[in-house]
Amino acid sequence: MKHKGLSGKPLTSNIPYGYKKAIDEKGNTLWVVDDETAPIVREIFRLYVDEHLSFIEIARNISGKGIIIPNVRKGRKVSGEADVWNDQTVKNILSNQVYCGDTVNFKTEKISFKDQRRINHNPSEWKIFEDTHQAIISRELFEQVKKLFSEHRKNRTFGLQNPLRYFLFCFDCNSRMYARRFQDEDKNVYVCHKNCTSHPRQCSSHSVREKYLYDLLIEKLNKLIEIKNNDPQKFRELIYAERLNNTQNLTDRSSRRLLEIDSEIDILQNRIKKIYIEKENGELSYPVFSALAEQFAKDIETLKYERIEITRKLNEIKKSNDNLKIFLLSIDKFDKIYYNDLNEVFLSKILEKILVEERTVKYSRVPPIVHIHFLGIGEISFI
Ligand SMILES: [Zn+2]
């Protein structure tokens, strides 16, 4: 076995998806390109490199079209539909060097003759033999995919570590959400801070998968961009209407209250003047005057505080006009948004906050309700 592997002959009896077995004139077994499945392999590489689709998006793209998944073709039993692909299968195909014509041996090894379980070897222990069979994709394309893989990983783990965390809040207690990270990054979740070890049981977990949040955000942004590209004028009208709708009530109520406060302060100041005159005329004793005047002054003070608070809120709404411009400018640069575009800087120009509700059914696999508040707009109801 070892000798065979070192000679560059494939050790696996599993023919990779995209190939089929053939026998040459000397009776040797060969892998040749399978015209039925090789185009699917090429399509998967194309969708990843040219269309920038994620593994799951590629899987969705080719599912349900009668394209039988590799496991079923190999005669294995699967629980789901035979033509429903998953992200792992897509990832396996994209990372298999076999498709550029190479044989990679010693990727795994049986623990022993008695123990048939396999262990994974480090890539440094792999033995690679170039051009041992027909290629389905070019070597350049495979290298490009390898580079994209490492960029993708770097972006997710080092360069832009969990940029969503700045925007995530628990819907119920308003605490920040913290990332719980896993080896398999697609399993990363965010949970309410008040459910973390330092705050046991002050709030429920509100757990939400990071991957789900990204997918949701990308889906909503791309819907917006589609509307914008179809009719830029209509898009602006919709967005401004949405913003107005989100802020109108608050603005109206605040403006009305400001007028009320002014007239209440007027009334109180007039009362102070009146009791002063009454005191001067001897109609009111000094202790009574003093107590009343103190009370009125306190009431005026309280109203002035309220006025400052409301003015601050109204200014924030005015500022959100500038924020809306930042939002519109930021998404204007895109025809389509991809995972790698969602870095911290871009997110800070399009997001105000994301609120995560608790699931109504505990441990349900249905994702929780998520409220995305876009910068300068708030929630957008039409996407
Ligand atoms: Zn909470």
C-alpha cells in the first residue's frame, strides 16, 4: 500500500465525483473525465470564483435540479433528497486538488490493520503527484480558489474578528451580545451578555447563529440594491418614506410637547409674579409665598430638563438625516454585496443596531426574529 502510494497511483478506490473508471490497453485502472458530472464540478468552481457565491449559496444554486449528489451516486444511503446539495459537499469539491489532474495520497491513514478508523494527516505529510490524470479545471483556477479560501478564513478569524458584535443587542434586556466561537466557524453563535457566566440567568440566551445574521443581512442588502438598480428615484422615495414613518411619531410628539412645555413655564412664571404682588400687598404671608415660590421654581426646573432632553432627541433625528446620506452613499458603490464586503468599516456606515428576540419555542431550529436597524432609517419594512 505504502509503495503504491509513493509511486503516485491513487490509493483511494473511491473515484472522485467528476471522474469515472476506465481500463487502459495494459489492463491498468485509470480515472477519466465523466462527461455527465464533470460539468457540475466546473460550474461549482465558476460559481465560487466568478459569482463569489458562498458554499451554501452554491449548494442552493445547484439543488433541486435533478443533479444527484456524490454520496448517492456512490450508492450510499442519505436521509434527504438525492438532489439536495449541502455546503460541506461543495467545500470538499472546491478543496480537492484531484480536479487539476493531481493525485494526493496519504491524506488519511487507517490507525492499524485491526483498527479501521482513519486519522487525518497534516498537509505537510501528503504526497502530491502532478498530472497523473486528466484535469477538469486548470491549475490556475485551483490556486485561485486556494487563495480565496485563505483570504476568507483570514477575514473571518483575524483581520475582521466578529465585526457584527458592535451592533448586536438583546431585544429584551438591551445588553450587548457576545460571540461563542467554535472550531467550525459556521457554528459560531451570539448570546445575550446577561446570559454569560458573569451574569447567570439574568436573561435568556437569545442565541443566534453568526452565519444566519450574515446571510440575512446580505439578503436584505441585495434586495435593497436590486430595487435601487431597477429604479433609483423610486428607491430614494421608498427609503425617505420609511425613515419618515419611523421618526414621524416621535418628531410630532416631541414638537407638540416642546410647545406645551413653553406655555407651562410661562404659566408658572406668571404665577410667581402674581404671588409676589400678593405678598407685597400683604395678601399672602411670607412663609406661604416662600413655599409656593420654591415649588413653582422646582416645577420650572423640571420642565427645562425635559425640554433639553427632547431637543437632544430631535437633534438626533436631524443627525439621522446625515446618517441616511452616509447609508445611501455606502450602498451606492455596490451592484451586489458579498460576504467579504461586510467588514467593520462598511457595517458602521450602514448599520445602527441589530436586535435579537428570544425564540418563542425553546431550542427550536427556526432562527429567532431579528430587527435590523439601518443607519439613519431604522427598520425597513419592504425588504
Ligand atoms: Zn438579554
